[in-house]
Amino acid sequence: MTRTADEIRDWLVARVSTLTGLPPAEVDPDAPLTRHGLDSVALIALVAEFERWLGRRFRENPLDQYPTITALAGFLAGQPGGPA
């Protein structure tokens, strides 16, 4: 199933909100995820959950190249801002 950038962004905002305790409105999709207080262990767990949700495995951590929610959502949806 192909997800839109909006669906991916909304899912990531919701998960970061749950993991950090921040209200969803305070999760800045244009800020690096580490700025929300997620450490490397939390980021790896987030990517693992994300893989299950998308039904897709990554060879490398996509957050290394796309460290913000907006950049990652655009890349995965094949929109400008990331290669398809």
C-alpha cells in the first residue's frame, strides 16, 4: 500500500508525540527529530515501527539522510525534496 506524504507525516507526528509526551501541535515536522528529545535508541525503535507500518524494510536508517518528518515523508512518498 502506497502512503501519501500527508499520511506519513501525520503518523510520524503522532508517534513522536506519544514517545515524547509532547502534544502533536508542538511536534515541529521541519525540525530534526533529535530536537524533540529522541535519543538514538528511540530513533531506531521509531524506524522499526515505521517499517512495520509501511510494510517496507530499509537497508540503512532513512533518518540519516532525511532527519525531519517533512523530509522523510516527502522522500518516502516520492515527492520533491527526496528521490523517488
